[in-house]
Amino acid sequence: MSSAGSALHRAAQRAAPLLLPALFVTQSFAALLPHIALLVCTAVAGLAVDLYRQEQVDGVTVPRDKIAVEVTTRQLLRDMLTLVGLLRAGILDLLPGQALILIAFLLFYGTHFVCQAVAVLVRRTRSLPFVTRNIDASALGLSDAPPRILSRQTGRRLLRFSVPSTLGMMLTAITTDAYWGGIGLTVSLVLSAGGTLYLGTWLLPKHRVMSEQRALVWLDEWLAAYEPTVGMYFSGGSSSAYQANMWLGTLAGLDGKPIIVLRERFMVQKIDATDIPIVCLPKVAHLMRLEHTTLKVLLHPANSGKTSQILRIPSIKHAFTNHGESDKLSSCNPYAKAYDEVWVAGPAARERYQLADIGVEDKDVVEVGRPQLAPIEPYQGPPSGRYTSVLYAPTWEGWDGNPGNTSVILAGENIVRALLADEGVRLLYKPHPMTGSVDPRAGAANARIQAMIAEANARRSGALPGPETAAELALRTEELNALTTSAFRRSADELERMRLQGTPQEGRAAAVADAVTAWEGAYWASFPQWEHRIITTARPAIFTCFNQADVLISDVSSVVSDYLSSEKPYAVANTTGMSEDDFRAHFPTVRAATILTPDADGVPALLDAVRDPEHDTLAPERAALKTHLLGPSDPPSPVRFNQAALDLAAQADERRTRMETRLAGIPGQRSQDTREALSRTR
């Protein structure tokens, strides 16, 4: 869409809520006067505005059911005003033949409400107590979803089916002939009644899925046949899926049979491409069924309110892996003492827990490194080309309002301004995806920073990549999307997606990894070396940006710890109000960093140290800090992580053996059900 078209679109969105009340007031006066021309124009205009608004429903935050109620009320009022106006004008005088118009009008709305009731029944029958992905669930009787305009889009259905009746009444008003209104209402009635009957076919046995109880039995049988041993448990909001996605490759590489356990239905589609079976169990009662499976270990990349529910299962051992480590309090949460073990990267995190004194015992802390960091390339020396690539990756503002959480508000614009002032800098700006979600000031500063970068790009020029690079990126994007994105119909619902996302093809995980590598290469090659980049999408991933950067500027966050694996220079913004000495003492991860104050006057010296290794006095500190934060490189982190999972699984086995022995020694306590349950968990 062009900029002019976008501006017009935004103007229409702002005007529509104000236009509808004005149209209703005008139509009311036109019906009372009566003024036929004005009545017709306002009725048609009101319907057109509502149809336009319905096309924008997916982009608003108002609940869809509330929108549907408002649309039904508005359309009913429009039709009633039209009938009143026609009656007052004498065009409809309730003669026996013309009374059919009113009957058809009532029948049309009657079938609309019947269709709405049928849609509710259909949605209830097309719901299971769980959701799966990467699992063959065809035995559940899954089928395609009905058209969404019939089953889920109540308001849009009414408006579209009302078009013939509105046009018919318009012609009746113009010609003073009730015949046209009758034709229009008849067409609308046929559409509404036919749609209701068609939607009702989804209540027939061929479209119905298993009952809840039978479906749960099927799930138990699948779990017994698959025999999962290690899994990842995750619960969170839509913007937090990255916390789970960063562990997919690590989980897939563990010895045993992995599984992913989710709690929110929408999260099933938020998980990146993986071959690991996914099971979503929204209800606690159904979650407890995992106690009677072979599952021994669950990894937790994040704390959530629902985490305590899975911790009730004593047969499963739980390890908190977090989704990144930093010196912030969120990386040292008292909740961690609820887990059997806390897995950390290196000695720094172990010390952090002991200094925090939050109840986590040192014996429960296990150093496993950071297995996800393998793709990060090591330091290769100063930049060899014309441009120094600087990655500015600030974190978000957090929940506690601490000004030291993010540099975006107090220092972001100064940092970016200083970088853009250097003609030899190529800036890569990748803000945290949750920036501005708590503090509007962060969102506003983020927007201003992006505007500054866009203006700087407009002032730059230079050689451009050939058209073949754009074609290559388009090809690689298409290949990657084909592997990682399921092509669903717009009407597809949860059950249809479950059917389509059954057992993945063999070798898909390796194909996805190759496709991602090829896409990343094509992405960076498609842009000129002099062009600054604003990266707000999931791709390219942060680790790929690390490999493009000669230096990182960030905040106290896990980004710093991960970047240190490359041993490249980095800087951290100090917006806490502390002195530099206190800042370094309070946050060990910045010990080998250049510290930037909010005015960013240290940026030129930072760039000089990056370009001239003789001025880079912090290189030895970075090497030492890397080991302190991430642990030793031998044995490799994936090996240590896998061993930690095996050791924890062995503890689960030992506990089950002890329980079996105790139950065996208590007369009358070892029932047949108990023996079967224990045998399944062995």
C-alpha cells in the first residue's frame, strides 16, 4: 500500500466511529419527516461503513463477540428506521401482499439468531480438552471447519446477508414499488436460512469429534505408546513464546523422547517449527494425567502462575533453565526454590543465587553452560571493511519501573545520534519485542529512534546489491516458509489445524536448519553494506545479528552474557544513577564492558577501541568473564546439558523405586491400579 493509500486508510479508520452516530441521527430524522432520498442514502452509507469496519476487526482490540452484538443492534436499527420511513411515506401501507415484506423481515432476523445459536453449538462440538501438534490425531475424528462467516463472524454475516435487502428497500423507496423490497428480503432470507442449514450439517455424526472422555482415553493411550522421558513446560502470553522457542533445538538434541507441554491453546501455533510432539492441556485436572506417564524430567524456561500446578506432580523432576541470564533480579527469582534443580550457565549465576539469599541451595544449582550459543562466531579481529557494524540491542523496561532496566528512555536517542554521526558506522538496531508494553515512554523513544535511523538512511548512498540478491531472498523466504509455516484456510479452526499438523515428515528439522542458514545469508546479502537496519521481526535472530556485528551496545540483560561467547568488544549503558565503579561492582556482566553514560559521550572512544586493537584494553577481561559467565568450553555445553538431564531423570527413577518399595511393604495399599500406574512410569 502506498503512503497516500495508508494515510487515507488511517483517516477512514478514525472517521468511521464518528460517522456512524451521525448517520443514525440523520436517518432517524429522515424516517420521521419522511425524506426518502435522505433515508436511502443514510441506510446505504451506514451499511457500507459497518462493512468497512468489519474488514478491520482483526486489527482492533475490542472483543469480537462485543463487536458482533454492536453490529447486530446497528443493522436492526437501520432496517427498522428504513421500514418506519417507508411506512410514514405511504410506500408501505400494510396491504396483505405487501405485509409479506414485514414477515420476510422478521424471518430474516429470526434465521440470523438461529444461525447464531447453531454456531455456538458447532463451536462446542468442535472443541477437545487438549490440543496437539506433530502428533497423528486422525483417530479423534478431526474434520475441516465450517466457513468462518457462518460459525464465528456473526456481525460480518449479518451485514453481508443484509446487502440484498438494503438494496431492495432502496429501490422500493425510489420506485414506490414494494416488489423490489420483497425481492431483496427474499434473497437475504434465502442466504440466511441456507447458511443456517449448511452450518447445521456440522452437528451431524460425520463432523463430530470424540467426546471429552474418549478423547482423554486416546491421549492416555498415545502417551503410553510414545513413552516421553524429558519435556519442556511452558505457559505465558503471546509475546513470550520466544522464551520457549530458544530451547527447541536443545530439547530435540537430548537423549530420550522429548515432548512439549503447553497450557494456552493459542501458544500451540506460537511455537516455532519443530518435530517434537506438542500437547496443550489447559485444565489442571487433565494436566495431572501426566503423573501416570513415563515422563521423568520437565524443563522450565520461564516462571508463570500456572507453573505451580505442574510442580504438584511428584513423579516428575523439574529443572528451571530460564530464558537467559543477567544480573537483574528477574534472573534470581525466589520462585526458583520451588524447582528440584536450577540450571545455570556458569559460576557467575551460581554466585548470584547465593548472594541473593532467596532459599535456593547451592547443591541444587547445576552449571550446564548455554547450549544455544553454538551458532555464535568467535572474534576475528577488528573490522576489515569500510564500515564498523554496531548492534544496538536494548532490553525492555520490565515490570518494576527501574530506570536501569532499559537504556531506550534515558540514553537510547543519544546513543543512536552518536553512532549515526560517525560516517564509518553501520547501525543494526534490534529492540526487545516487548519494548513499550509497560512504559509508553519506552515505546515513544523507540519510535523516535527508528525515525532517526530512517532519516540517516535517506541521507546515505552508495553501491546497491544487484537485483539477483532480492530474488534470492524471495526464493529463500518462500522455501523457509514452506517448511516452517502451515498453510491454513482462513476458516481453519483448532481441530482442522490439528489434523493438518500431524506427524511431521522425516528429516524436516534438518531441512529447516539448512533453510534458515540459507535465508540468513540471503537476507544480509540483499542490503547494501552502508545501510542502517532496523530489525523488529523474529528473523533474523539475535545470534545472527551477533555474527554481523563488530561491537554490541546493550543493557544489563542476557544479551550481554550470550554475546560474550564471541569475546567481541561490547558496551553497556548505565542509566541506573550509580557511579561507574558501583555499576561494575553491582553487575558482574559489565566488568569487561565499556560503560556508556546517558549522554553517550563515550561512543567515539568505544568505536576507536573496536577499530584499533591496541586501544582495546578489555580483551583479557572479556576472555576471563566469558568463562565465569558461561562456564568452561570443555566438555561442550550440549554435552553437560544432556548429562544434567540424564542425572535428573535417574533421580526420578530412584524416587519411583523408593515409592514402589514402600507401597509393596504396606498391606492393602498396593492395589492393581497402583501396580499398573507404577509399571507405566518405569
